[in-house]
Amino acid sequence: MKQIGSHLLRLFKETGKGLLELVFPDFCIGCGKRGELLCGDCLEEIKRISNPCQLCGAPQEGPICYHCRDLNLHFDGARSGGLYEGILREILLAFKFKGRADIAEKLWNIMIKALPPYWQIDCVVTVPPHKGSLRERGFSSSLLLGAGVAHSLSLPFYPHILEWRREVKRQVGLSRGERFSNVRGAIALTSKREVEGKRVLLVDDVMTTGATASACALALKRAKAQRVWVLTLARDITLKI
Ligand SMILES: [Zn+2]
Ligand SMILES: [Zn+2]
């Protein structure tokens, strides 16, 4: 499985990057300056989360945030590279919807910087893509980010271990409560052996309420994963309902 991850990365670097360089020379995706895909000034603009809730990773004053006190989240902790706004939102949208897979390496480097030093990790898995999104875009952003994170940390990568066991509505447009009931029990494992007794890092592109991540974590915990940590590129805290 680890080989699949590095194979995927190699393939993406060789074909994806080569082709994209012809189409897009290295201009900063944020400000358009020539030289780098994401320049130092734009990187500085990403709003990092300096005081995360110990559980869900949202910006927070105390150790555990208001939402987490009421929720039964099944993961042990979540962190994100930055807030889903401004430059980070722009580059993630370009990555997902404008075919800018060449920016992936910058993105997983941003993610790795958000990992707390006390998280012990044995392997990396990803939130499964919805079938429709794969058809539309031809690639899964969570899969590519997961492969990169696993590769950078030299950890085994199990990309297809989680799957949707039924069709669910897109979470966009749903309230906080609806999001949790929409995905409840909707994730299953294709194999348990790889995660049993392991400290698992679950990777996704954006986390909003944590409902999907929590459904994934529950499936992993039922397969006796010892810990489930969640790492996303961005954290969306704009949902008010
Ligand atoms: Zn820039
Ligand atoms: Zn929280």
C-alpha cells in the first residue's frame, strides 16, 4: 500500500508537473509574481491557528471549544494548516477545481507544519472521495494530500481503506446537526488488519464541523485503531447554524 502512495506521487510529479509547467510557468498562485508557485509573502498571509481547541482544532481560547463540549467526536484531535479563507481558500479551490495539482507539494508542506509534536502516528489514511467528485475532477484532493503527507513522514499509506457504504448528500448547505446525521454510520472499512492497534492519521482537504472525520474515526475505532488524529489543509469556521 505504501508503494501505491509513492507510485501515485511519482506519477503525479512526472506527468502532472511536466505537463503543467508547459501550461503554467511558475507564477505565484496567490499574487501572480514570477518565480514560485506560492511565494513567501503569500505563504505568510495564511491564517495559522495558533490557539487550537485540543479536540477539533478550531481557534479557541480555552483547551476545549464550545461545540466539542456538546459533541461526541470520535477522533482524538484535529489540526489544520490554516483557516479556510483568503489565500488558503483560493489556492485550495485552484488545486481542486482548476487542475492545479502542481501546487500539491506546497499544500502538504503547510499541513505538516500544523502537526503537534506529541501526536504519535503509525500510518496515514484519507477520507474517501465521493464517487461524483472523482468523476467530475478525475482526482481526489484528499488522496493526493494524504499520499504527500505519508511520503513526507515516511509512513505507510492506506488510501482505500475507508469507503462510503451508502450515498450521502453533500454536506455543503446542511446545518451542523444535519451534517452529523447525514454521515452517521455511512463509512465502512475495506480491511481492518492495517489499522488494528495503530495510531492513524486521517487526512482531508477541509474540515468544517468534523462530522465526516468523526464518522471515519468511528469506523477506524471499531476496527480497534488505538488513536485517530485528523489533519486537514484548511479549517472552515464560517458555518453558523
Ligand atoms: Zn505570492
Ligand atoms: Zn473543539
